[in-house]
Amino acid sequence: MWTAAFWKATAERAVRTFAQALAAVLVAGATNLLDVAWGAALGTAGMAALLAVLTALGSAKVGPPGPGLTEVPEGRGHKAVL
């Protein structure tokens, strides 16, 4: 999380998510470019991009490992099943 590579990958993911969300809103909400509610479309795409950044931050390997949905605390002798 503290490297330039992490932030470059996160920015790429956010831009990709923004474009995908904007395309989805445009296709679902209008029949042509003049009918698009651009404020709502850009706001929705921006929120999706923000969520992509937050997901990257939440999945960064920071701090000690802890039990997640697919993890078992160390020392139990069990392996997580994916």
C-alpha cells in the first residue's frame, strides 16, 4: 500500500471501474446521448471508482494477518477451503 506500484494499479482499477459503470448507466438509462442524465451517470461512475479504491485499500496486506472469510487463525491445524 505504500508503494507507487500499488497506487498505479489502484488508479488503473478505478479508471477501469469508472468506465464500466458509466457505460452500464449509459446503456441502461438512455436511448441516445442527448437523453442521458449526465450528472447522475457521472456520479454513479464516480461512486463505483471510489469503491474500487476502497476495495484496493481494504485488501492491501497491512498489519498482522487475521481471520478473514477464507482464513483460519494460525495454530489450529486447519487449512482454509476456497
